[in-house]
Amino acid sequence: MAFAIVHFTVGFVAVLAVLSLLPLTRYRLTGAYLGGIWALVPDAWRLDAAGLGRWLHALHDSPRAEVFFFHRTLDAPAYRAHNLELTFLSLLVLGVAFVVHDRRFGSGRTILRRLRGRDVSERFP
């Protein structure tokens, strides 16, 4: 089984990539966070929350777990042998996704304009 952080980051980055293509203006990161939580659902049987442990354990071992951002594939023995590498790779990809998102949708330019008290949009295309 891959570490939970790997499942979370795969779901987070996948949803963030999709949401960055849509003409939304708000809540991209919130949607990506919910995608990360969605990727963790098949592992919720370990918590046995609300007595759903047996059903969630059956979901975890079924092909339907692929709907949760390739959960079953990431838990395959081939990936399980590289847990540490997958963790660092997923955190690296998460960091790159944050940088790309901030570069594309960040509001730093607007804050700079407000601080200076005048429009400097010609300097910042």
C-alpha cells in the first residue's frame, strides 16, 4: 500500500490540473483539496467510521477503487516497493503544481498595484 500522502497528492494535483483548465475564478484549491480527500476514501476502512469498514474494505480491494484517482494501482506491489521514492516524487509534483498555480492565478500583481496607489499594469502584463 502506498502512503496516504501519495494518494492525497495524486488526487490533489489531478483535480487542480483539471480545474486550472476551467474558467473558474475561485475555489480551485478548495476543489483540489476535496479531490485529495476523495483519493483517500478507499483507505477509510482503517478508521471504521460509522460502521462502514466492511463495505469500504471491499471497495479498497475492488477495481472500483480506480475511480478514486488510481487508488488500487498505487497500492499494487510494484508501487508498494517504492513507497519512499513515490512520496518524494509526489511531494515534488505537489510543489510544482503550487508554483504553477500561483504563477498563473496568483494575485501578487494586484497587491503591488494597491500598495503603490496607482495603476502600474503597463509594467506587469
